[in-house]
Amino acid sequence: MSKSSIAVDIGASSGRLIHGYVEEGKLKLQEIHRFENKIVHNGENFCWEIDKLFDEIKNGLKKCHELGIQPDSIGIDTWAVDFVLLDENDHLLTDAVAYRDPRTDGMMEEVFQTISKERLYLETGIQFQKFNTIYQLYSIKKNNPEILEKAKTFLMIPDYLNYLLTGVKANEYTNATSTQLVNAFTKKWDHQLLDHLGINKGMFQDIKLPKTVLGGLKQEIVNELGFDLDVILPATHDTGSAVVSVPETEGTIYLSSGTWSLIGVENHFPICIMKALDYNFTNEGGIDYRYRFLKNIMGLWMIQEVKRNLGDQYSFAQLVDLAREADGFTSTVNVDDERFLKPDNMMEAIQQYCSETSQEIPQTAGEMAKCIFDSLVISYQSAIDQIEEIYEQNFDRVNVIGGGCQNELLNQLIAEKTKKDVYAGPVEATAIGNVAAQLIALNELKDINEARTMIKDSFEVKKYTSLIEER
Ligand code: LFR
């Protein structure tokens, strides 16, 4: 009987528990539990409902038990950069504040007064996003110093969920790199940087790598669930797990498509050069010390918000159909404009942008969707140009992975714009990468190469080519 693992994959709008195992040489997935995730306002900040997320993980494990499934391990991945701080009694010092909270407004510029942008980039290789952990911590230091004084433990969201399950405190490597506080070369917390910022380095935990077995469940959780299993670290940064699922990385630009669009290439070394800084590319840590050289693009968040603004009267598939019908609508926005990070109303923000730039203002749902998809594709193309310039090389293929690769219109638009072959799949990239890391740790799979070969044989990948070129 082969070993099996549960991937807990929590994104900005939902979380899932997926059972993964090898059967007849193929990787199989079975969804066990799905739950909602959302940002709530606690009167002061926008936050994640962290206790609820933990309860849902336990609910999913209880469902496993009811279904007679006995996984050997569980691994958790979530979005990056967010964290909690614990006091000396291991109690939460604040809610889990979400990265879209405006507490970091202006913080990046303040940090640059202490440490130059160039030095930060040369040491960490991490992109400049105002929501990075470094700026979140700096905002606490500035506005709530008493919290930082009491803080004894820093855990990122998956680290904290792991701690609740096992009682073991550790910071997982791939997610830790997203803080902009890990040195890209030593792969450890950058103590000099922390000293410079006046942030207590003692609260950071040992950095543990993907595939590490953290340990079994705490006794009280075993009692509650009725069984034990190992907690294993996947790449706990969701994008890190997703990239594990790119079947062929050679000559490929991947595009992990979800709430964010993460476009880049897999590397074996960080590229901390001025051009990469200028283009704001990141070198996030990956599994086996690979680097994810990529760029964050605003992503499907924009259409998710429009869907919500429209009272959820249309499904994503319907919005895609409406976008097709709005074929003649050509206004576009710069998706990387900061106003789209957390506008009060996304539709109004888009309309305002079009008005300011003297373009036709999208009015219908279809026009909105068409504008978003066209705008995303422009941003993808520009990131691809930048990658090719930095690498001094052309890439033949774009591999779209993750939920967003089900958007056939967007895939076709990418093929038309880039004139490259576009491969779409696997859809469940993050969960697959999460399971793969666990199965390697359990010796079910040999290594990442074997995992990728199996992934290629196990999941559908569709090809799109430019129709315009072929005519
Ligand atoms: C995608 C993602 C991105 C990260 C953003 C914020 O879900 O993890 O990689 O930049 O969310 O954490």
C-alpha cells in the first residue's frame, strides 16, 4: 500500500484539503474538504480569520477519518508575507493582519532611509512590494512598538498552523524568503539587516527546508481527531509549491495564475543585478534551494473583485463568456498601478483609470472583464520581454499553471500576444507540488525530477498557439 499525503492549500478566497497518492505510476488527487477564506475588518485592521482556518483544517482531517482515509502526512501552504507574533506565553499578540491592510503605506520609503534599496536587493534578492513582511514589521515598530517588545516568536501563517498542530516552532524556508529578511546567499535570517532595522532577531526561528518532517500531532489534537499523522513541510509558500508542478522548466516561462499572476523562471542561483531590481523581479526561495525568479502581477484578484462588486451574479465562466462578447472593447489599464491593490470598489477604480487616460469607460460586466484580461496580457508580455532581456535568451513556451489556467480566453490571448506556445495545466499545481514534497519526504518519490515526470504523465496540459500567426 503506497503512502499518501494531505495537501492543505489555502488561498486568499478559499482553502482545500486534498488527498494525494501514487497509483499505477500516476499521481492521484481527491478533494476532501473545501472552505471559504476572506479578509475581515476587526475595527482597526484587515485580518485573516486564523482560528477559523485552523478549525477548517481539523474539520477536513475529521472528514478523512469518516471517509476511511488514513493519510501518512499533512502539509500546509498559504499565500506569503503574512505572520503572527507570540508573547512569552505563546499567545497571539495581534490578529493575523492581512498584507492588503494599509498599515504599510509609506513604510517602504521609510525603510529606505535606513537601508538603501540597492543594499536590500543585493542582500535579499527580493522584490519591492509595500506589503512585504519587512515593511509590516517596520510599521509595527513605528506605530505599536510595545507589541514588538513583547514578541518572543515570529511565525508565518503556515508556520503558525503547523505550530498549532504539532507544538513545534519553525520558519519554513520558501515562505521566509518572501519576508525580504533572508539573505539570498546564506539562506539564513539576515541578522545584520534586522539589527539595522532595530527588529529583535531573537523572535525568528530556525529556518527549516521543504521536505522536513516536523513531527506528529499534539496529543490533544490526536485525541480530538482520533488519529495521528506526520506534519511535513512542503514549500509552504503556495507559489513555491505551484512551481514544483511545472512539468518542464527548461526554456519555459511559467505563469502561476490565481489571485496573483506570478510570471518567471526557475533558477539555480539568485539574479541580484541592477536591471532585475529596476524591473522589480524577485528571487524567492524554492524547493532544493532553487530560486523563483519572477514578477508579481496584480492577477485575477481584479476579476474576483469585479465579480464581488457585481453581487456575484455571474460565475467566472460567465464573465469569460461576456468578455468574449465584448470583443470590440479595447480600453486597458496598468494592472500594476497601486490603486488596484485594495480599492474600495474595483469597478470604479478601473473606470476612473480609463477616464483619467481618456479611454472608453467600461460599463458592462463583459467590458470590465475584457479590459482586465487584455490589461493582464499586456503586463505578462512586458514581464516576458524583461526576462528575455535579462537572460539574453528567447523562451519558446509559457506554461500557465493553477486555477487561472482554466480561463481559455486568457490562454488564447496570451498566445496571440506573445506568439509563444502556451501550455495550460496542471490546474491543481499548488496542491500537486505540496503533495509531491511530502511524498518525496516519505520516500514514495525519489526526487523533484521523478515528481515532475510523474506530474507530466498524470495531469492534463492543453496547448494553445497563436491563430493569427497561422493564418
Ligand atoms: C500568491 C502569493 C504570491 C505572493 C502573494 C502575497 O498566492 O503567495 O506569491 O506574493 O500571494 O502573499
